[in-house]
Amino acid sequence: MEKTRRYYYKGNPLKQLRAFCAVARNGKMVAAADELFLSQSAISLQIKALEEELQTVLFERRGPNIQLTPQGAKFLDMAQPLVEGIDSINQRFKKEVRGSLDSGEVVIAAGESTIIYILPELVARFREKFPNIHVQLRNVTGRDGMEMIRGDRVDFAIGSMLDIPSDISYTPLYSFDPALILPLGHPLVNKEHIQLQDIGPYGLILPPRRLTTWRMVDRVFQQARVPYEVVLEVGGWEVIKRYVESGFGISIVTSICLREGDRLVARNMSEYFPKRTYGVVTRRGRHLPPPARAFLQEISDTPISQSAPQPAHSTR
């Protein structure tokens, strides 16, 4: 028994559908061939193969022009969205997955000092450029922040680090001077050159010992073999400043937190304590989504003052 001839031209259903839609759109084989950069015979073979596969006639030939049969019109309604979707998939992927900044969110972990002193300007500028991207700030410190980074529960963190684990990447962006802050009338206010030995006898107010500041201060005193005492551990530079103003003790802070109107005396301690850096913390190998990458670009484009305004009673 003789088998019916089948036109599986090049065996590519997508080419057949693309040729069919082009012919339906143009009404002429030659015009469809020009659009797809194919020969007219190639277009004709694609259409024949498709009609053979569907076992129906898709076009009626009337001289140089052709038009859809009722079956062809119905098939066009099904085929055209598929072809348009396939032909635009690369562009859609780049826009919606890799490069779209019309929507989405960026989730940032940061400590209180970063949220108060560094992020407001950055967030404001980012929101002005990308108003449809939602920004989430997670107020976390220390171990909790690292767990969120490792678990990809945040895109990245902005903060300060001393010891950097092997699975974490830290890029310093800003640095600030260390400062000793004293309440008004403190015995050290009028001392011209304050040394570590001068600070030791007075009680220090520091952030909790699990945080970077406490470890940095402890390291400096230990290396210099100068005894000191911590009289109060409390989180947040603003809280520490209020307790210093009230006379509960003195503190070593980062100059970023000093503001006009603080009722205290600040002395630069760069001779003894290292500058404090703040930067971007990410998990090594993490591929960041477009909103997160855009925020990091905003950070690199936005200079932050490297020396914060000094309190009204600051001395050098």
C-alpha cells in the first residue's frame, strides 16, 4: 500500500508556524519570504508541510494573493500568540528577569547606626530614581545578620566588619574617625592630649560585647596592656550618647554619630583606635537580582561625608 507523501520540511514546527503567520499577515508568499529572509519556495514548502500535518487547507490561492480559509483563520488565532511569545522571549527574559527595574524589592540588613546615619540619604536617592521598587530594611546586628546573609533572606548587608569569614565578601566604602565622647564638665575635657592611660580609670559605656565596636575597643586596650572598665553595655549610638550626656560614663564611638546639638565633648582618638569602615556585606557567589544591583550602584555613586558634623561642644 502506497504511503501518502508528507512534507516535514526540515522538521521544525516553529519554522512552519512562523511561515504560516507571515503569509497570513502579508497575504503573499513573496512578501512573507522577504520578511523572513527566505526563498519563496522555502515558504511554500513550510506551508505545505504544515497543511499536511494538520490535514487541512489553511490558504485559498487566488492569483498572486492568498487568503485564509475558515480553518486557517481559526488556526491563526492559536498560532500567532505562540510565535509572538517565542520570538519575544529573549527580550522578555532580559527585561523581566535580568534587567527590569519597574518593580521588585531590595532587602537590606543593617545595624541601627547604619540605618540612622548612612542609609537615609541612599534610600531617598534610590527611591527617587526607582519609585516602584520596594525597599526593606532589616534592623539586625552580629550573628543574626550573618545568618540572614547566609540564608539568602536578605540581598546584602551594610555595616562594619573586623573579622571576615571565608564565605563572606566585605567591600569597605566609607570610613570614619574614632572619637572619645565626654559629658560636659568631665575631668578629661580640659586635658590637652588624652592618652589610653587617661581613659582607663573612667568607666566606659559600650555596645554589647558581641558587636564590632566592643571587640575593637577591647583589642586596643589589651594590646596596649591598659586596664579599663565597662560600666554599661547598651545598643545604639544615640542611646550611648544620651547616657554619656547624663554622666553615667564615657565612650569610644564612631564620628558618624556625632551631631550638632549633642551636649557632650568629642575628642578625636585616631592615634589609638583605627578608623571605622562601613561597607557592603554579601555571601560569596550570590547572584544579586536587578534591584539589589541597582541599589549597590547607587551606593557607589553617592558620596557620604567621611567626617560627621561635630557636636557644639567638640574639641580637638
